[in-house]
Amino acid sequence: MNQPRPISSRQNPHFRRWRSLLDSQGIKRHDQCLVSGNKLRKEISKNPAVAIQEILFPPSWNLQEDLPSQSKPYELSNSLFQELDMFGTKEPLLVCGVPAISRIDLTRAPKGLEVVCPIGDPGNLGALLRSCRAFDVRTVILLREAVHPFHPKVIRASSGAVFVQSLQWGDSMANLDMAEALRWITALDLAGTNMSTVKWPKNLRLLIGEEGVGVPPFHFAERLCIHQNDASIPLNATVAGSLALYAYRQNLSHQ
């Protein structure tokens, strides 16, 4: 690896680009994301499908670590590095290319297990993506309300699952309100049928609503709920989604 290029000015165009990667708009604009954390950094470095474009080092970092030689190295001043190191790792940050995410036509029938979500909280979306990967969800369909899946907090909460889970863009929640799309969607809803009493279809498009908002009063194909002994405190979206994915897999294994 070449010697890192020093960066010490907040007005530097590279730094301004990196700082913009801390939110969804900057990620969309540059098709790049920031990856932090020792374990995740090493896993990503071994994944040939992930394009590591730049490596950002804190001051006086030992360059003996085995890092991708094709990536451009930069050494940031302490204050600049701290602005980008939102989790306080004090370890190198990877600037990675964001994989292309296609759009899906929700008027077409689902194939296998699909999850639709509008989740705007990065931590919740990351945790849900981790569960989706664990339960072999074929694709996760992100509605317009969702936070960008390559937001740093999503990447961290997903433990890197976002880089291997199939993702697709959908329209906004409001645009789901048409018969051609609703006939394929099963929604998680507190007022739905107890999911333990139904036979799950193999091809399922499951809508998991935003925490505190739930799902709109559309005419979905079906509404399912998770039975709680005490329903006064509802489950958050990630926990409810994970339980539903587990129930789906368990149900199919006994059919």
C-alpha cells in the first residue's frame, strides 16, 4: 500500500464528501458508504463483491495491517477523523462503493419470502436486515420512507448483513394502496389474525410497519399478529419482524 495522503482541512473536497456519507442524502449522491469497526472491516476486506475504494486512517496508525492494496489511503488529522468516526472506534474507516439496488414491481406475485419495510430508524433497519439474512429472506423491499440501507448505523446494526442481503427499492407506503399490489401483501398488524393459527404460503410478501405508526388501513390480502400475553406494550418492528420470519420458517418446515 502507498503512503497515505494527509488531509487536515475541513474544506478539503474529499473530507466534505466523506462527511456527507454520514446521512442518506450523501450516500445516494455519491454511491459510497463508510464502514467502521475492526471485525466488520476485516470481513468486508475479504469480500470480493465489495468495492473498497478508499481507506481513512487516524493519525500515526500502524500500516502493517493487511488492508486492500488497491484502495487509496488517506491519513486524517485527529479532529477530522473524529468527525467521521461516529462510533469512536479510533480505527481505520473503509469507503466502499454502494451496490446497485434495483426497483421492484409490486404488482407482480412474490417469489419465495419477501419483506417490505418502511423503517426509518437506522438501528432498527440494521437489526431487521440481520434477521432477514438469518432466515433466508429472498429480498428486502425498502419503501421510500426507509432510511438508506448503507447508512453507517444500518451497516453496524446489521453486522454487515446489508452487503450480502438482496435489496430492492419500492414506492412509498401510500402508493401501495392499489388492488394490484395489495393482493400480494400480508401485513403484520396488532389487529390481525394470530399467525400461529394460519398456514403460511411458500411465496409471501410480508409488510413490517414502522414502529409507532404500524400499517395503514389498506385492504391487504391478510393481516397477521403475534399473540402477546400482555399487549399493553407492543413489540417493536424489529422484534415483531424477526418473530414472524421465524414463524414462517417453522410453519413451512412442518408442511
